[in-house]
Amino acid sequence: MTIQKPLTTASDFHPEVLRLFDQYVHGLIPRRDFLQGASTFAALTGATAVELLDALNPRFAAAQKVPASDPRIQVGYTEFESPQGYGTLRGYLARPAKASGALPVVLVVHENRGLNPHIEDIARRLALADFIAYAPDALTPLGGYPGDEDRARELFPKLDQAKTHEDFVAATAYAQALPGGNGKLGVVGFCYGGGIVNLLAERVPTLSAGVPFYGAAPPLDKVSSIKARLLLNYAGEDERVNATWPPYEQALKAAGVHYEAFVYKGAQHGFNNDTTPRFDEASAKLAWDRTIAFFNRTLRA
């Protein structure tokens, strides 16, 4: 069987296939259930269910925007301590090669697959925007990101999330104390990482700014503790995450938290990730431009 057309954008897939994929990547259904459900729609594209899954998986090399060898930045791996979490964690540090003074620091929180090449590229993009970026790998205690997305998804549920949350709290302290930082810290995260941004906003009073991309709401009874300013980005076609937004917004308003929220019409969950067909170029550019402008306003003053 031959695929009738390239499967390169979300519109090339039946909405039910995208829904099943969202459930699969978030651990709500096993791989076999995705394949069984997707097989019903595979014939519409001339593909098999396995080919649909492969087409939806990331293409890291093709989407890289900033090579690690770019002379404008310096990159490397460092370790930090998390006494209340898993102990010693590894992270990816990216900073401008030349800085005219102290710079803001932005913590980058990955999806539920660990520190993959796309998240490292996000850190490098921030470095080009004149920030110091640090991206921890929550999978460090399990050997780190394994280099394979399916294997990473299998590993992630094995983490004790209570400890992992402590690891990210520890990462904020490490990042805020990095040499060359101006003392102000922002955090940006995607999917699972977006939920961690919301959680850190509650847990870390020294956090200045948070930008969750399609992240689930944190415990609502702790929203009143948020001191950071928030910029929240949601995908229009993301019923699972968007269902958590109305009560979260109500709690933010009640607590007097300064926030901005945007819903990108027609965009799928994961729309910022330019390594997959769910990438929405227009929405991603607008959301990223807003993110950089927001960090410039909140972290450089």
C-alpha cells in the first residue's frame, strides 16, 4: 500500500487519529490501542496504522533551528543537586557567547519524554535571544533521555512524580544562582512541562515569570501563593488540557494573579513542536514572539 499524500501537517490526519495519538503520548492508552483505533482511518490516506504513528513522531534533525556548534552561543551539560528529590540531576545549559552584562535566566521544562533534542534546541533559541537557558532532564535517575521517543514514554511513568517535582524546584534554585545571571528567573514548559510551570509558580515564590504551553492547571487551592506573572498559551483543539483552564482562570482572578492567556484557534496540542505534524507555524511564531517579549518585560526590568 502506498501513502496517497505526504503526512506533514495536522490537517493530513483524521481528527480521531490525532485524538488517539494525544492519548497515546500521554500514557492514557497503550501503543496497541492507538494502532487498533488508527487502523480504521489508515485506509483514508493509503497508510498503515504503524505508518501513521511513525509520521506523527518527531523528526529532530529536520527541524533543528540552532546547531550546538553555533558560534554565537555556548552550550554544555551540568549537574545540580536535589536533596528532596532524586539526588543528582543533569541539565543542558545554553548561554550567549558574549554578554554585555548580567542576563535573565529561563528554566526550560520538557514534555513527558525527558530532555530530547527539540528541548535542547529550545534552550539554544533562548540563548540567541540573549537569555541564559537551563533545561533539566527529569529522566536522569533512569539513565537520562534514551534517544528514542517510545522508550522515553515507557520510562517516564516509572518516575516518582513527588520526587520529580522536587527536582524541578531544586532546578529553579540552581538556575537562579548560575554565574552571569541577573537574579531574575523565568520558566517555560511544554505539555507536561507546561503543567510543571504552573506548579512551580505555586511552589517557588522567587519566580518572576512563567510561560506554560498547553499545560494542565496546578492544585487550585494553592493558586493564591503565585507571585510570578504568567503568560499562558493554549491550543484551540485541545479538549483535554483546555478543560482545566476555566476553573484555573477563576482561581487566578480570585487571587489577583497577573496573567495573560491566549488560545490559538485551530491549533493542536503540541503546536509549538516543529518536529511533528502537529506543528502550527503561524500559531507557534505568534506564541514564541509573545513569550520572548513577555520575558523581556518581566525579567530585564
